[in-house]
Amino acid sequence: MSLVLKNVSHEVGGQKYLDNVNLTLESGSFNVLLGRTLAGKTTLMRLMAGLEKPTSGQIFMNGHDVTGVAVQKRNVSMVYQQFINYPNLTVRENIASPLRLSKVSENEINKRVNETADMLQISQYLDRLPLELSGGQQQRTSMARALVKDASLILFDEPLVNLDYKLREELRSELRVLFAERKSIAVYATTEANEAMALGGITTLIHEGKILQSGVVNQVYRGPKNIEAAKLFCEPPINLIEGQITLDEVSFFDSVHFPLDEKLKDLPKRKFIFGVKPSHISLVPKNDDDLELPMKVELAEISGSETYLHVYNEQFSLILQLSGVLNYAIETPVNVYLPIHKLFVFDLDGLTIKVPTFDMENL
Amino acid sequence: MAEIHLKSLAHSYLKNPNGDSDYAIREMDHVWEDGGAYALLGPSGCGKSTLLNIISGLLEPSEGQVLFDGIEVNHIPPEDRNIAQVFQFPVIYDSMTVYDNLAFPLRNMKVPEVRVTSRVNEIAEALELTDVLKKKASNLSPDEKQKISMGRGLVRSDVSAILFDEPLTVIDPHLKWKLRRKLKQIHEQFDITMIYVTHDQLEASTFAEKIAVMYGGQIVQFGTPRELFERPNHAFVGYFIGSPGMNLVDVKRSDTGVRFNTTDVPLEPSLKSLLDSLTSSNVKLGIRPEFIHVWEKKTEGAFECSLDYVEDLGTYKILTLNLDEEIIKVRLDEDRAIPNGKIYISFPEQWLKIYVDEYLIEADVTPLNDSSEVKL
């Protein structure tokens, strides 16, 4: 089984929602669409499902052109942000509903509803109505309805966005287990880089209707093809500073200078944008070539187990991602250490010139 | 400004409550000190909205007292409590200018227009709204609208406390941290009691000096963000704070410490004797994924595990390990390689916690030094 999109574009009222999308999704693959709000994720999923027909381009399922085929004639299920259930039907009947439509025998329905409910840990609620359940249980019910039939394509449109983070953690790891053994193609849309990382599989970055990059998750994460991809796939956002390469050094805003290392010395002598991930900057020097920068604290955001330290000087600001809970009052002076060998380099058009080397063996 | 004291407070939505499970708020005694920045954190259904409504006066508690600076306010309606509230969605008059929105509460109180002007300007400056004062509120972005909602609470000099109920829900993710910073600055500048209700650990920990974690109608811990992380007082706090949360394993007492299946985990003698002095059989061992030590080789005191799963989260990896049939999650930095074959882990004494009937037991309590960095 495979789903292929070929030169797919979509316009509504003169506005371009998708611009020449080419993608191949393989049977049994878990595909994450990562993009900001209005990037085109939902439109792309609606075209994949057959809820809409693209303005131009073709969609192939197992080699057959299905571009104009309506959703009812494709074997697709979809889970939305909002928990959509039939309010007047019990959880059992909600889950059974797609099977009733396709006239499956009563025994088979019972068996599959029970299996699916077990998998999603909602067996004890089967006889309740959806509104008697918590948000997480309601969303599990709509997921169960999507999973109970053997759809060849299952689409998740930000399904966990309305749930609290602990439930999200749990459902995310359950999803991964659920799909590990399925033959169907799963597509999961999210706005969150960390969710995409946690889900794994194949990540496709989508920005302003265009596909920026697609590939195995940690290769895309560590090897963004351009600055937009690097920005999209980093949370907290990647730090970007414009710098000038001269004969033997790099300078940021005439105030920070450091010598060219092996990796940077063959670059042309002009301006570039330098990037460094928040987790790579630290409060203590870790390497001989770390660049010491005196900064001031703008805010310490604490996630529970991590601290995102926003710091600034007169020319630029940086974000650090640090492990543990650290208290820093606003305006506290701190020295931060930026590792030169972990710099990303982009040209002024945004194309990636260098990424930090990483050892694929360890991934 | 006011201290808010919840005295022997409990609430049930039922007429004749019978037993703990009939209470949305189980009996508690809790003080929000004057001028503090607090968060009330918990999952949905924990009772935090009920508690918020009791403080604001939308709900009268079925038992106990709500005291503002020592005076009972149980029967005082919300409009007479001098409490400002900021909700999930901005509550403003779209057709009015930003200036008129901010001036509205003062004009209602018949404050002279000269004082209205100076106060509105002061608040607008603090909230960085000066440039948009003349604009219609309807033309503003969600974060600006939410700042107006806050401003309408701040302009009144008689406000004793501001309650925030998930105020950043509608704010664009990229702007959230700026509003968090603004909130902190506003708190420092105006020195007003603020209580921030949320289910999000990031919102709570960034804003608050102290967080009350609610679970099952009770405040199970009231502590600094660092205390919640490093010394969770209740197993639920260990689970709820941190991603992933604390590893919690059901254990039994053994000769030297605790045991699960065939694995013995020795405890420091004073902790061991404290544990043995208690009778409950509900004993859990807790350790955070960040604090588990991973060894490349077989090491004295380390436990042998097999690797079930690796989650590469970019900046770090979460290893799911199987230790004697128990699932243990471990956090490894991006740069650290995953050992080949068997993995050996140990639990540093400082970070190994024991919970009896869900609550932390500690032999000797040393206070956290807030200025020191955590060695992970």
C-alpha cells in the first residue's frame, strides 16, 4: 500500500493553500506533518482523505489515480482536534458505528469493539455516554472509532491539542505502540516540534503551503536543509545571529569575535547567519573553544523539569535550554558559553551551508 | 491588597455529603500570603476551578471560611470582594478604545477624570499598551486584548488580588513567553497577590514563587518549582511534574531497604528505620529519569536492565528500560551514547525517594539551597 501525491496544488478563492506538493507515504509508515498554524496541514490531509479535490496535481493510492474519488469510496478514517462523538450513542455504539455502516456481523463488531477499547483503555466506559467522560477519555473514544476499522489511511489532525500534557504524553506513546504493527498509513499533523520528535517515524516539514523537507525524524532534525526548516524543527526556537566572516575570524555585530575553526575556515569571506540550538549553549564552559558571552536574564521559563533561560545583550538575545529548575531573577547578569563547533551556518538566502557533525551511530 | 486564608475549608456539591469522594474540595487550611505570586496547578477535575470560584465569590463553600485579611467573606458577592479576574478569553468592550476600556472600572467608581488619566497612562505603560491607547480594542491581537483584561484589574487601586484562569490559552505560542515575562514584571512592580490557575506546569512554574498542586480535591504540595521537581511531597506530584514524570515502583520492605520482585534496593539506615516504624503496606520507590545514573559496564551497586525503547527527543534521549519486570525511564543527554547490550543503572541516594501512602517520608530534612545549581 502506498499513497503518492504528485505536483499537488490547491487554491481557494485565488489564495494558494498548497504549492506543488510531492510526497510518497509507504504502507505501515507513521508520518508526522509538522507546520505552524495555517501552514497547510489540514488542507493537505483533506486532499489525502478525498474530502476535497486538489486544484491541480494527482493523488495515487496503490498506483491507482484516486484524485477525484470521494471520501466515502476510500478506506480512510480521520481524528480531529475536537472530540467528535455521537452524543446520544454509548461509547460502545460510537466505536461500532463505522463497522455498522460497512455491515460487519454482530459477533465481529463485538469482538473488534472490545479489542479496540482494550487497546485504548476505555473498556470500563463502554456503556456510558461520551459526555459522561473526561476529555482524554472522549478523545480515546474518537480514536477508537478511527482505529476499529482497518482503514488503509488514518489521519490525525492535531488530536491531542485539547488535552493536558500528561495525557498527551501517555496517548502519544500508546499511538506509537498501536501503529508499530499496523499495515495502514498513518498521518499525524502537529504544530509542535517536540511532539514530532516524540512520535518519531517520518517527519515532513510544511511551511506556507510548501514542503520544506521530508525524511526520517532525527535526520531532518539534525540536518535541516534551510533556515525555515531549522526554525520550524526546534523548540525552544533555534538562536540565529547574523555574522561576518573575515580573513581569520567571525564577528557578530562588531562586538563579539572568535577565530575561524577547521570547519568554518573554508567559507567565503562574507555575511552568514549562524544558528545554535538552545540546548547547546550552557552556563558553564564545556569545550576549549566555547565562546564566553556576558548577557543579562530576560526571563527564566520553567517547564517543571527544565529551564528555558532567555538572555540578552545590547545586540542580540539567546535562549538556553537547561536541565533542572534554575531560578534567575529578571536582569541578573550571567555568562553563557556558546560552542563554536556546534554552530549551524546558513547563507543570507536561508540555505544551509553547515550543520554540526553528529555521530549517526549513536542515534 | 490582602492575605487570603482558606480556613477549614471544604466543599461538596451534594446536599448530604458522605465520605471523601463526595467532596470536590476536601477539608484544607491554606494561606495565600499578601503580595505573593502563586499558582494553583492540577489536572482537569482536580477541584482547582471549584477553589477559584470559592475565592472569587462565585461559589459559597459548604464548610469552613474564606478570610480576606482575617475577615470572613463567605457571603460577600464577587463584585464586592475587590478581586479582579482574568479569564481564558479576553473580557473587554470591543467597540471602545483601549483607553476607555482601561478607564471603565475607574469611571464606574466615579474617580475624577484627572486621576483616571494618570492611572490609565501608568498601567498602559507597564503593560506596553501606550502606543495603542487610541485604537479600538476590536482591532487588536489576542495578546494585546489579554493585556487589556489584565489592565482593567490593575487600574483599580482597591484590588486585593488578581486571579488568572488559564490566561494564555488563546495566545499564539510564539508570544506566550513574552506575556509570561510581562506578568512577572507586573507582579514585581505592583506587589499584588496573584493566583494563577492552570493545568500546565510551564505556566505555573514560570509565573509562581510557590505552586499549590491539587489532586483529588486536596492540595498535596505547596512549594517552589524547584521543590516540586527535586522533592515531590506526594507521588502524584512526582508523576505530574516533569516530562516524563518520576519513576514510581510499588515495593515491599526488605532486610536492607525495599524490594520489588527479586531486586533489593538498599536504603540509608535512618530512612530504613523510619520506613519500618510505619505500618502501611502502600510503599513506593520514586526516582526521576533525570537523576538515574547510567553505567557503561557492570558496576558495584548498579542494577542490570535491558533496553526496551529509545525515544530520541533531539536535545536528550529517553530510554525505556526493563529492570526486573518494572519499567524504568531514564534521561540521557544528546551527547551520551547508549551502551551496547545490557545497561546498568544506579539510584543516587540523594534522589531516591520513598512514598508511604502516597506521601514522601524523609529521615533528615535538609533545606534546598536555591542558589546552587543541580548536578545532573
